[in-house]
Amino acid sequence: MTVSANLGFPRMGLKRELKRVLEAFWRGKATEENLQEIAKELRLRHWTMQKEAGIDIIPSNDFSFYDHILDMSTMVGAVPARYGHSGGDVSFETYFAMARGLQKDDKDIVAMEMTKWFDTNYHYIVPEFDAGQSFSLSSTKVIDEYIESKEAGFDTRPVLVGPVTYLLLGKMRSGGGEVLDLLPNLLPVYEEVLEKLKNVGASSVQIDEPCLVLDQSSKALASFTSAYKTLGDIDGLNITVATYFGALRDNLDVALNLNVQAIHVDLVRAAEQLDDVLAALPDDKALSVGIVDGRNIWKTDITKALATAQRAVDALGSDRVIVAPSCSLLHTPVDLDDETELDSEVKNWMAFAKQKLNEVVLLKEALNGNKDEAVYAENEKAIESRKTSLRIHNQSVKDRVADIDEVTITRKSSFEQRIQAQHETLNLPLLPTTTIGSFPQIPELRKIRAKFKKGGLPREEYNSYLEKMIDEAMVFQEEIGIDVPVHGEYERNDMVEYFGEKLDGFVFSKNGWVQSYGSRCVKPPIIFGDVFRPKAMTVRWSAYAQSKTDKPVKGMLTGPVTILQWSFIRDDQPREITCKQIALAIRDEVLDLEKANIRVIQIDEPAVREGLPLRRDDWADYLKWAVESFRVSSAGVQDGTQIHTHMCYCEFNDIMESIAALDADVISIETSRSAMEVLDAFIDFKYPNEIGPGVYDIHSPRIPSVEEMEKLLNKALEVLDPGQIWVNPDCGLKTRGWEETKPALANMVQAAKNIRGRLAS
Ligand code: GLN
Ligand code: ZN
């Protein structure tokens, strides 16, 4: 018999209960007991849901108060010295200090670094190691949660992040050495945990090693093999090593020959690996087939998925096959049934975590000879309706994408010619000053926007409120002497959602939250159909701002790659096509801005880097269409119209060529936190166009002084041509207050003026 498994369930709760209690706890408004109580209730609720869906193998320890990698760090006692942990169980206070930093009494301890979990929008806390450090069991969470599940009547399969992936995701802090050198010190803790789990009754564990889908050194591959030689020898404990987010490719042999009982493979992201896996899987191993997409919100084509799973069953026998989602369902919202306001046609094409579990079970049942024909027929109808719906398919959009050619993506003249035309039209001083677009979103604005969105405020009143805000922003920018002012982005609460709401082909869920980090959740827009722009989206606001000044106002748009990257995307066409459709919509907006006499237009692309594929071999293809998409958006303008782009939280070194290929006239980048080190990439590459290295770190309320910013600019001047440099903050100011924004920007303008004076003399 084939069984069904789940690899992980969203933690937050349908109503984001965990978020609420966590934030209350941090504010001192909830106790540790409140926190434990809600957590316990959520775990029980989620185990029950999975059992009721008919899942045979239900995970435990997939729950986390903040992050599952941080949980591993506490499990193995990898607590950096600055938190003053003196052994024993890691306390809640230490745990949250590691996640969020701690300012209490005379203590001021910074948090651990956070970064993206593979190519998802989930962020994990990066483990920090010292050379030769030792590990010891410092949290029994995984054991406690197993016992808790058992007492509640569920014999769960505990989940751990595997030792090699855990180390590879971490960083050596001091004294050099390689993270993998720590493996011998780390393994005894894993052995101890596995022994303990076995002793309290666990019969199987899931150990996640997603790093097996990345490019790996031979040393790393040898580490995988040796780790499981040790861990796999615990009698009576069945280990499944889970891989996901891609194909095993050149790591396939190592993965399939680990000393464990089963391997999980992702057949959604990497359907093509099935034949190779089936051919190479040793006879004594079972295969967990990930055939329901854990990364998206679309209904599975269960007839097609069944055929895939059947191939595994035919090759291996039904006892050796387990049916599962492709990865943990952490990356999907909880329950589609809760979406009562969603367009019913589109809703019929979708599945959230709960619905995906039903699909897994339907597949398992069919493999075991109990195919529910009626449900399969219904699914087929939904899949068919999505394939052909006119809501999705817009021939003129498809034609337009097909017609994109060199002319579409190439500016009329070279940068040298354009910049001359721009200098003539814009008439800017040396080291022109500007901002990245947004100004503080004060509580009043948020309140008024929420009221308007709920229908409690007439559109005219809302618009005049926004105009009043813009008036104030324009007066302020005039006063301090910003050379290229912005309108302030008051009409948007989010740089992707705002555009999604104005474009055809997007829908929004009411409760489709997914965890981004800690208690922070995002509700990604859902791109379901061909994207196009029925009418102008921002022109009104930029034009209004322009009517208030003689200086050139900068129009503000979000770029196609960033809109793509921060949405749930279609699974029925390549990312490239969806991206180019968005790019055409942005192009139309760019041209409308130009027509409205906006001479400077910024297209933000902070997400370009995070869209990079997990494997180096796939980078070139992605970068090609990502660059083309940006150029589709931007290249239609006249020479005298200046295109800016903006990027942040990004290492540039290895993608410099592509950044230059965007051919933006000006790029602003985040640099102030790393004291302009980021600039090195631009200098080494001899970046030809204009650059605005951020001189004001907007992530903190600190007000940088004139001297401080002058210093940064002087640094930039050492390596860049003065005619090449712009002066701006690191990023948008929407999360800041005016109290600090006003003096900081005034200082920034003064710093630019001082340097101009010096250069002139
Ligand atoms: N224009 C956006 C803003 O100013 C850019 C935000 C970003 O880079 N993430 O808010
Ligand atoms: Zn930014």
C-alpha cells in the first residue's frame, strides 16, 4: 500500500494567531504561558486538520516560534557568545534575543543575521559558528512536540533540518575554517536527539537536506555521505531525507545512496528527474514523491500527477512509494475555503494548504485502487476551464509579447548621447540630490487609506487628502533644495500590491498570508491571467506633483521582475512570459508619464537578485530575460527622458554585467551600511552610467550628520567621476517618521552643496 505524507504545515494559524500572541508577548502584553497555550492549540489544530484530511504521515516540530533554523541553532546549542547563554536549555529571552536583538536595562545586543530561505520569500536566522566550536543539546523542543503529539493521539514524524544543510546555511564568525569542519562536533547532538526520539516512541523522522539541490563541492557531498553513515545506524528509526526546491542533478548518486530508508524528491520543480531517480534508487529504499506544489496556490492537475506517481509505483512497487507535497506547505496560505470574497471562477482553480492535503490523499487513494472518479472528473473540469478561460487568455497580450524584438528593448541612442540630451532638458547641478521615492507613511495616512479601501471614504475626499500630502512634500523638498523631487508614493501601501490592484490578471486573497520572517506575514498578489494595464496607474500623482514645481519630478514605478518575484505566479507558462507581460504594462505607464511631461522615471528592481535560480547553470537564462524585461519597460522613451532604477539588499559583484545591461541612465543602490563597500563592484566593473550610492541609512531612526555624508561622498569621489554621482538615501523612507527624515534629508542636501562648492573652487 502507498501511504501519504506531509512535510510541514503553515505555523501562523488561519487568523495569524501566532503573530498576534508573539507581538503581544514582545510588547509585554502576553505571558510565556499565553504564548505556549496558543502554540499548543495551533499544533493540535493543524495535526487534526491533517489527520482529518487522511494524511498518514503527519509532521511535528514543523512548528516554530520564529524560525526552524533558529530552532536548530538552539537545539544544538549554537548560541553566539554575545547572548551570554551559559549552557542548559536556551530560554525564551535568549531565543528571541537571537532573532530580534535585545535592548534591556544596560544590555544592547544585536540580532543574528537573517537571509532568504533558498528561493522563497521566507527568511531564516543565519547560524553563526566559531572555529572548532562544540555543540550540545540545548533544547528538547523536537522531543517535547513529539510527546505532545503522541499524547494527543497522533503518531507524528518529527522534522529536523539535516546537519549538512544546517552547517552550509551558517557562517563562520571568527578564526576562519569551514563550516563543514564542524560536522564531527555536530553529529553527536543529532545522534542524541534521534536516540531520544526513538526512546519516546518515534518510529520515523524526516530530515531535510534541501542543500542537495544546490551546486556542491565534493567535500560537501562527502559530508552528506558520512553524516548519514553515522545517523542512519540507529536501529528501529526510519529516516527519510527530504530534498526540495529543485533537481538533484549531479548530486543524485550521493543523495540516493545515503544510509537512510527513504528519499523525498521534488517532482513539481523538477519533474524531469523522475526517470533518473527511479533508475538509480537502491532496492532497499523508498521514494517519497513530491507531486503537489508546496510553493504555489494552484489546484494540482491530479490526473497528470497520478500518472507520475503511478510510474513510481510501477517501477518500485506500491510499498516503496509515499505521496507528498513537493516541500513543506509553509509557503502556502492555510485554507481556501476561508476566501469567501474571491472571484468564484478563479477560486475554482486554486488550492491552499488544506486543499493540497486533500489532493495528496486523493492521489494516494487512487494509487491504492480507490480512485474517486467523480472528484477526478471535477478536477479535470477545473483544470480544463483554467486552460481555456478568457479571463486568463488575452490574445492581444500574447501577441504583444511575441512581438518584442531588439527595437522594443533598445533605447534610441547610446548612453553618451542620451545623457547629453538629459543634461540639457534637466539642467541639474553636479551631484544632484533626490530620494528613492516614498516618504513617511504616517499613521493618519494609513488610517485614511484603510477607511477609503473599506468604502468608508468617498474617492474625492481620499484624493484630496493625498494631494494635500503631496503639497506638503513638495513644499518641504523645495525648502531644503532637493534637485529631483518625488511625489512621495502616498497612494500605495505596498510597491507591488498597488500595481497588482490596477492591472488585469491579478486577484487578491483576503487571508492568503504566508510567513516572511518571525511574526511578519505577507499576502502576495496572485497573478492568474495575462497581464495588462487597462489605464494609467500613477500618472495623476506624478503630474500633480510636477504642477507644483519647476524642478523635474521623478515618476515612481515598480519593475516587472520585482512584481513577479513578490507575487504568487502562474504555473501554466514560464516565468519569463509573465514577466514580459508585466513589463509591457509598465512600459505603457512609462510612456504615459513621459507624455505627461515627467522627465525622470524610476523603475525599482530591488528583487532582481533574489530571482536568481538556485543553480549557477541556470543564471544566464534568467538574467537574460530579467534584463530584457526591464528594458521592455524602459526603452520606449526619448533620449531626453531619464530612466532611473533602484536596488537594495543586494550583492552586486557576480551580476554586475546584467546590472549594466539594464542600461538605466542612473542607478541608486544601498551602500551606507557597508560604508560604500558595495560600490567596489561598480568600480571594478567600471560602471559606465550614473550612480547614486546611498549615503543615508534609512533602516534606523538615526540622523546622519552633514560631515558623515560628506565623508561618504568623498569616498565615492575617490573612485567615481564627479559627473557620475547622485546623492540619495539608501532606500525609500516609508517606514521612517518625519522627525528624523526632515533633518536627515536637509543634512544630505547640505552635504552635496558643500562638496559642489569644494569642487567648484
Ligand atoms: N520606491 C520604493 C520606495 O521608496 C522603493 C522601495 C524598495 O526599494 N524596496 O519605497
Ligand atoms: Zn530599496
